[in-house]
Amino acid sequence: MVLSDGTNSLTLTDDLTELSPFWQPVVQAVTYTLTGAMLVDESIKLAGRPLTFQSEPNAGWVEYAKVEQLHRWACVLGKQLTLTRYGDSLTVVFNRESGQAVEAKPVLDIGRAPWPEDWMLLTLRLMTI
């Protein structure tokens, strides 16, 4: 999996688990008329597919230096990235609606500040635009 802002690219392991692979792009609104009849309105979402990737205890670890780069990108308002995974390319932004966009904790907490080569368990929240 590769994330790019057009200038810099960041390669992440393909071992990250996608938590929501089955997105339903249909949105529905149900209302009732004054006579009690039900009106159902449905349409297709054109964007906004959530993409949440997460490390597992035994796989998908990410180096601290890469987590730092993700965090720097997430701190930029309106930052758009290209996500390339399994040959597909999507334009994405960080998804802050479902929690912190970039969360990480050390695989092995040894009571010191992480070094760039230390391994982290990552949760990365993105969405398509």
C-alpha cells in the first residue's frame, strides 16, 4: 500500500487489515406524509467511502518514522493523498469523523520515547473524495 501527496510517497505494509471492506454506497431517507404514507428516497453516494486500516498484534506493524509522516500529513487541513493498493488508486483525505485519523502505540512498550526504527501498531482512518 502506498500513500502519496504528489511530492512524497510512503509505503506501508499490505498486512494492515481493512476494517470496513464492504461499504454500502446507498443512502436512504424515510419520511411520512400527513396521511401516514411512507416515502422512501434512495440514492448512491458519490464519495465518502471510509477506509480504516489497522495493525494486528502479529502483523501489519509500521515503523515509528512512517507514523510520524502520517501524523504530519494529518495535521494539514484538507490534505489530499493518493492511495494505491492492489493496483487500485483512490484519492483520499483523513477521516476525523470516526475518531483520530492516525493512532499508534508501540508494539513493545519499554518505557522510553520511540525511536524512528521502533515498530508501532497503527490505526489509519481515511475516506475517499
